[in-house]
Amino acid sequence: MFSTGIDVMGRPARDAAEADSQEGLVYQVCRWCHTASFRKLLCPVCASSDLRSAHSDGHGVVIRSNVVNRYSRIMRNESLVRFPEGFVYRCRIVGAAPHLVNVGDRVRPAGGRTSVAGEVVLELCDPPGSAGWH
């Protein structure tokens, strides 16, 4: 079975110890060339369909950030995020004003938040500003 995205499914009590190691993103690794990819049916390097699933903790770094408001009246942030496993993916960043997400910001999976559109939803590890900033 091909599964991708944020692992938000509840786990039985007997798997509680294993749940901490399984939270985050599920990505694929090619068995032939060992290239990591996310939400792909074929390896982007060798075009093999022999992919195995692997788990990531979901932490990454923003490498490009855009504020968009297409198809809605509400502004949101869409960013390209580089994950340490070697892939880059477009994600939605929440938890801060859309214009305050900068290149180089560290992000993590937003606990229990998913998008209806199937987007990967992440939040900033260090939210910008403080009560003293105006």
C-alpha cells in the first residue's frame, strides 16, 4: 500500500511506545538508487517504481516563502521546505502571520493539523516576535 503525508492516524494502546518513533512524515526511498522522495509514484532519478516507505520526524528548513490568497479571501503562506532526508516539498506554514515566515526558519509538523486539500501543514519552531515587539 502506498501511503504518504503526515501520520495522523490514532494508534492502539499497545503501540503507544512505537507511536513516538512513527510520528511525522512518511516518505519514500528508492530501493535501487536510494534517492529520497515525497509523494511520488516513481523515483525522480531513475524512474523505478520500487519504493519503500520510511519515517521522518518532519523537521525542516524553509528555503523559499510566498504569501498567497488565491481561491480564498484569507492570506496564507506556502513555502518550499528542505527536509534532512534529502527532499524538498511545498508546505503550508501556520502559527505565524504569513509575511513573517522567512528563508532559514526551522519548521516542524503542526500537531494534529491537516489540510482538507491534502497539503502538508507545518508550524514554525521559533515563532517570530514577542510581546515587546510592535
